Amino acid sequence: MCPHEPACPSADAKDREAARTIACHPEQGWSLLCNGVVLFEDTGELLPDGGVIAPHRPTDMAISAA
């Protein structure tokens, strides 16, 4: 699916957010990544299979780890 070299991470990879942006709409708060993931400005994600990843800010992980 990805034409880049090296290929972007797949939508089911842990580092899926590292894929290249192919469409960016900051006025609407979302970007489409090369792997088909829609990334929202609140860090939430919509996966190509319809799955949803809740917003996950780095500060949220620090609080939950304490």
C-alpha cells in the first residue's frame, strides 16, 4: 500500500503514527496518514478497519503510571 522507501509502518503497528501524512486538514483537526489511519489533533485515531484508538497524550500515561 505504501509507496515510500522505506515503507511506512502499517496501521496495526505500534508506531503507526510515524507514517507519512498524505492529507492534512488542520482547520478540521485531522490528518490522513499513508497507512490509512486518520489522526486527530486530540491524538485520537480512526483505523482503516473502523477501529478507534482513544486520545493518548504523553501526560496521560505519566499520570496513570503513578
